[in-house]
Amino acid sequence: MDAPERIRIDKWLWQARFCKTRGLAQDAVQGGKVRLNGQRIEKPGRGVGPGDVLTVRFGAQVRVLRILECGTRRGPASEAQGLYEEIAPEA
């Protein structure tokens, strides 16, 4: 099955293993901990796709990620790591 071109941000965070559940992913988005292409988003239904850049804050850790694929399932960690690439934050 081919991966979709766009996917909900909460589902992508869950599939990429940044959150243990979709509920926690929704809470992170609604809590203002996720930025999409530099813009704060608060709706977990917001669509994302390849090429989009996410800035995700969990506690004191901030990660900047470029989405490479949407994925089709929540697979093993090795599969999840193929959904994104880590980008160094700009100084």
C-alpha cells in the first residue's frame, strides 16, 4: 500500500514514535509544543506531508525535523526513523 501524500499531524507524531499514543500527540499539538514550517499550530487534524519542517518541544528538548514520508502504520523504531530527518536548529 502506498503512503498518503498528507497525514494528520497527531497521527504522524504517533507513527514516527515521538508520542506513545495518539492522545498524547493531540495534547502536544493542542498545548503549543509543535510548530509547522515555523508557524505554531494547535489543531491535531492539521495535514502534514513530505518536505514540511516540524519543530517539536518535549520538556527542555527541542527537535527540528524534516518529514520525508507520511508512513502507513506505526512500525518498529527502525521504520519510524525513515519517516524524518533531524535538522540542526539554526544558531
